[in-house]
Amino acid sequence: MSSQDQKASNSPKSSKASTGLLQQTDPQRRNYAVAALVGLIGGIVSAIVKFGWEVPLPPRTPERNSTNPPQSLLELFGLSPDMTHASYTFNGNEGLPWMSFIIHFAFAIVFAVFYCVTAERFPKIKLWQGMAFGIVIWVVFHVVLMPALGVVPMPWHQPWQEHFSEIPGHMIWMWVIEIIRRDLRNRITHQPDPEVLAV
């Protein structure tokens, strides 16, 4: 074997040839339990990051935020306004909407777990370090689903500040999940991602 061939054989490579978005990993290298665990952790941390992002760049006006999208969705499912607007006080800060916070964290956790588990089989979901998936989530919920349900205005009626906050906000949200997924998965399994063969 030539030195060039030996170098190629020793370098990390995909376990299967890239065949587009539906490229799949070797089933023996998948670890769904670890993926779900790191997805749970990533979902919690990323929800906190998304909170922080919206402090300097609030996506909605105070008038529209008086009943925010999570509250509106819950009311569509039959919950009363009193329940959806239930709040608590912490450190002198009144009116903290705990029901909205539960939905915020639940949304982040569900999609973080979905992302991490799916990445075990379909690695292309990690395109742009997860940020492409964040854009997809923004389109599905803020451009299609919630406008169709009347929860938020149609995209062309939403102010540009809302898009300026939500689009990069979703990208950073998923990027944080991907950073946590890759680091914790590799630390726990002592292996690279499933599509990468260990040296």
C-alpha cells in the first residue's frame, strides 16, 4: 500500500457514501438512548438561551404579547384565559407567566430530542451545525402553522422586527442544541458521530 493510500485509509470518513439528504448511518453505531439524554439537556439549555435572545430583541409588541403565541395556542385547545395567563412572582417581579414558560421549555425539549435522535440516523439534519433545521422550524410554525391558526399575523403582516428576532433566534437556538449534542454525545460514548469512522 502506498503512503497516500495509507493516509487516506487512516483519516476519518463517512461510514456511508453521501447520497443526499437521506444519507443514513451504520445502525450499529447509533445510540438513541444517549441522543435522547443529550437532547433533553440541550433542550433545557437552549430554551434559556432563547429567553436571553428575546430580552434585547423582543419579537412582539407589548400589545400582541399581552396574549403571547403559547397562550393563544393553549386557548385554542380549550384552556381558559385565566389558566393560560396564570403567573407568579419572583424576587419582586410580578406577572411571570408560568404556563407560557412551561410551553417554551416543552417546545425546546421536544424538538431538541427529535433533532438529536434523528441525527443518529440521518446526519444531514445537522446542516449548518443545526441552523438549517432551526430555519425549518421557524418556517413551519411562524410562517405556516401559527398564521393558519390565527395565532400570529400572516408573515407579510408581521413587522420586520419580528422576523429580525425570530429567524436568527431560531438559528442560534438550534446551534446551541447541536453544540451540546456533539460535545456530550462524544464525551459519553467516547466515539465520534455515527457517520464518522473512528481513526
